[in-house]
Amino acid sequence: MNITIFGGSQPKEGEAAYTDAYQLGKLLAKAGYAVLTGGYIGTMEAASKGANEAGGHVIGVTCEEIERWRGIGVNVWVKEERKFKTLQERLDGLISGCDAAIALPGGPGTLTEIGLMWNLMIVDAIHRRPLILVGRGWQSMLDQAYTEMGAYFSENQRALVQFAPDIYTAVKILNHHPNH
């Protein structure tokens, strides 16, 4: 199974968010999963490094637009690069290339990835698969959206997103999924 890890580019080595992403990559690789990341820095680098060091297959889904904007290339821990021209194509590659996704804390890019994958499942454009959001931040944000705009989020739609307080719980959820 291919597991996409969404998350921010800000975490640096030595920070808790970087360590969590590293450990998540390692746990997934040890469980036999291939890991897909955005292929660059921060969470993507940490998860790639953890999976690579644990002997897992690491796929970096990259694009020319990000590289022009950020001025960097794929991280050294990626074993297979899937490079696209545009960010939209990259997003599709991250989502269509996975059997499940785990979202760590992040900003607008991570929120976009979560929202796009969630919406594609809602409209049956992709098959339903685990979308696990890690940390209190995502749950708090969506709880607020459900409270303020509940009529726009049916129970069936809400059920497509799962929450985990930490990476270890996220991996347990993934391992207990029927498609595992």
C-alpha cells in the first residue's frame, strides 16, 4: 500500500514536528508501506528520511512550479521521484497515487491537500480511503467549521475524515483499516 503524508514545509531537524514526521515515515516503512511525500523540505524531508532509513520505498511527488518558486529540488531521501509540471498535477499525483493519507500539521498547502482529497471522495471521483488528520489543530479547525457551518457538512461527509491525537494512533487506525 502507498501512504501519502501531507504536512508543512516549516519543520526543521530537532523540532518536535520534524521528529514526529521522521518517526511516522519510519513506522510506515517498518509496517511495509511505501511512503509518498511532496518530496521537499520540512515534514516531507523528515518523513522521507525516516522511511528511507527504515528500508522503505520513498516516493517524492514534485513539480516544476514549486521548484521555481522555492528554488530547491527533491530531498536526498527520495528513492523514486514523480515530477509534474504544475502544482495541480502534483496534488493529483499525491492523492491518486495513494491508498491512504495521513495529514500532519501544516498550513494552506496541507489544508488544500486535505480539502481536495476529502472533496474528491465526497463526489466519488476517487475511491474512498483513509484520510487521517493528526493533532488537535485539524480536529479543532474542523470542529469549528462543523459548529459554524454544520449544514454544509453532512454526517456522511464527516465520516470520511478520521482524527488521531498522534502519529502512533494514526498508524493503528491505518493498520486496522479493512484494506490493509
